[in-house]
Amino acid sequence: MKTNRIRKTMIAVVLGLALAAGTNAYADGDDSTHDHGNHASYNAVENHAYTQECSACHYLYLPGLLPARSWEALIKGSDKHFGENLALDEKTSAEILGFLKSNSAEKTNTEWSKKIMKSLGSSTPERIMDVPWIIKEHREVKNAFKRPSVGSASNCGACHTRGHEGDFDTVKVPK
């Protein structure tokens, strides 16, 4: 009887250590691929104006990662977009804003978008990494943002290698 209890305790300890090792490997940024199963699949971006104008300078963020009010603030303030003047003509600006608003977090039926909206309250973040739920999800890898292979928290594609396809569940944190 005592041997059985010891064996079960040892198995629990080994499993606990294995789980902790896996968590630490992820947090330390091993370069293996992790599927978190958070069901964050979004539709890939299929808007020419948005793709053309926005991906020329940065990662093409999926609209479902911010609420419509955030996209509206970003596009309406495009003359001072993080220190740059985007110089969008009225037609292009309207097309991009229409696309972003119609595919925003409150209009996208994914678990991530629901969690994003719940975490925001009435705030209007202009950066995806200012969304409380996204900050929480990245707490274990925040040091990875300082790595030259990642560059910054705004470089989603460094770790979410299939993010441009709408898949944020597959994560590969580079060394």
C-alpha cells in the first residue's frame, strides 16, 4: 500500500517537473512550435487597400484584434500615425476604415476577440499590445520582445508565424 502511494507521488512529481520544464522552455523562447489551442483563427486579410497601405510599413494586423473605435481613432489620426503622416486620400481612408470596422473585434466571432472586448471596458487602445487581455497572454514571453530576432512587441509575425493567415494559435518564439 505504501509502495503504491510512493509510486503515485513520484509520478506526480515527474509530471509536474515535465510540465514546468515545458513552460520554462516556452518562456525562455525555445524555437519549437507551440499550439495553444486558444482558437484564435481569424480570416486572412483580403482587402487590397489595407494590405497595400499598411503592410508597406509594418506587420499587417488583423482587424479582429482591436475594436472599431480603436481603428477609427487610428485612421482618423492618420496624419500623426505613430509619428508618421500616412497621407491617405479620402477614398482610401474610407475604404480601409470600412474594412477595419466591419471586421473589428466586436464583429469577429472568435474566442480571442470576445476576450479582447471583455478586457477593454470602455478604453480605446491604439496599439494591440495595449489591450489588457493580449498583455496578459504575453506575460510569459515579454522578455522575448527585446531579442534582435523579435525586435519589439509590435512584430507579431516573429512568433505568430501563421498570424498573417489568421492563425495565432501556432506560436514559435525565436531565440
